[in-house]
Amino acid sequence: MPKFIKALLVFLWLITSGWGQSGLEIPSSPFNDEIVRHSAYTLGYCEAHEQARWVAYELTSSEIAGNSRRKDNFRQDPSVSTGSAKLSDYRGSGYDRGHLAPAADMKHNSTYMSESFFMSNMSPQSPSFNRGIWKNLEETVRKMAVLSGAVYVVTGPIFSVPKGQIGLSKVTIPSSYYKVILDFREPDLKAIGFILPNTASSKPISSYALSVDAVESRTGLDFFAGLPDDTENLLESKYDYSDWKVNDLTSSRKAGKTCSGITKAGNKCMRAVKSKDTYCYQHKPGYSPKVKAKTSTPVSSGRCQAKTQKGTQCKRKAASGSAYCWQHK
């Protein structure tokens, strides 16, 4: 399909959907995904993989300066007609509910923040990836928005060579993730893309930079199709990370930095562990909680009779009429 026809179709869709001023962030797609529009972002939901193929939004410097707090109210997306993935699909999987449109990009108001926790905006990410190199890329994009005034962002998973599935909904575990960013404000028009494997990395962000054309070839999507052809070809065929004037962040979090255990609720344990350890103290094989010492005769004063987590005698003063301190009652 010629690009001018794609651009026309995108434009017509934007008009009929009541979209705002530009809509440049909405990609043109050959896939039969459901288009779902929320207050601050739009997504193309792929039912076969039970997650968004792309999430697109404009990010302005004023939105980044918002003060809405993170809600963590993960829930199904009622706007997905076929039903989005469920919270239970991720429970006990060992994978994070990784945001595609980050919560930190949605601080403009409480509605934006709340809607960023729809499960349609989540994708199974390795904990060391989600909390490491991916988080750094998200921070880098926010700095780009601040320096440029506003940027258009499209982000999503890449399903080639998937790493498996999780949950009863069979949510695909992507092999990698992409972001493409467009600065369409004069005088420094520019665009850049990134593709990161779904695993821990300590490499600099710049090592993952690509042209938007390169990301298009991996995803099958046509980004920023609403641009005039000559402008689109120029911006998407080249990139220069130094043009964005952002620090080249690296990830300090590597695999094994968080416990590999699973909590009683079935979630991934979030405790930090030493580099040589796989589990925190509670999830180490053979661990059993310390049972506080029993005494048949309550004491009115003196030392607590309980044991600490380390197995040593508690040194706190016992409460009046009790054998234990306030913590071990």
C-alpha cells in the first residue's frame, strides 16, 4: 500500500475518533489489532499475544512535571472487547508486569496515572530488565521530552522468537522491546529508535540506538506515517544519539540482584540479595521461621524471652506482666 494512502487512512481514523491536534504518534499497521484509546495514550491490542503490539502517546515537559502519585491498581482493561490479560496471568510467573507507557510518564493527573495500570499496558518483562536497562531507557525518554519540550513516543514488544507464555490467558513473553521517539518541534527535528532484548544488561543506552527504519523492519509497523513522505524518509533513515543531548545511562541492576523466590501470594519476591545469592534469607532452602520461646510463668519485668530472626536472644525489656517485648507479643 502506498505511503500516502496509509497516511490518509491514519488521518481519517484520527478525525473520526476525535483525536487531538496531530496524532503523529499513531502508527500505521498491517495487523488486525483492536485500537483502544485512553485519556493519555492509544494502543493496538493483539489478542493472539494478549498484550498491546504498540502503545503511542505524546509526552510533554509539563506532563512530566505533574504530581499524581503512583497507584499500582493493576486491573483488566474494560475497553478491550475481547478481554485483556488478567492480573492472575502474571502471578507466580517470575515475570514483572512491565509497563509499556510508563506510570512516571502519566503524572499529569490521577486519571492518566490510573489508566496506565490497565493490563493492556502490561507485558511480561524479566525483573532485571524491567527494573534495570528498560527503566533507564524510560528515564532517558523523559529527559528527551524535557529538553525538546515534547516528543512522540511509540513503544511495544517484539514477538519474533518468543520466550514462552504465562498464565491461563497464554500471554506471550516477548524476546525484546522497542521504542521510537520523534521530536517534531523546530528547529531540531529528529527521530531515533531502540530495540532491547528482554534480559538484564549493563550496556549504555546508546548501544541499543537504531534508525526508525530499522525498528520498522523488525516490527512490521509504519511509524509516524502522518508525516510528509520526504520528511518521514529523512528523519527515519538516520539517527544520532548525541543530537538528543542526554546522558548515556547504564544499568546497575544485573540478574540475581533480587530474590528468585515466590511469596505466599504467588508474586515474585522483591527483596534485594547479595550478588552471590539467589534467595533472600526467607526463601533460602531449609529456612524455617524462628518460634518465640514459651514460658509458663509470665514475668512482670526483665528481658524478652523471644528469639530474633538471627536466632539470638532478644535484648528488649519485656512489657509489664508479660514474657515478651512489644514486638514479640
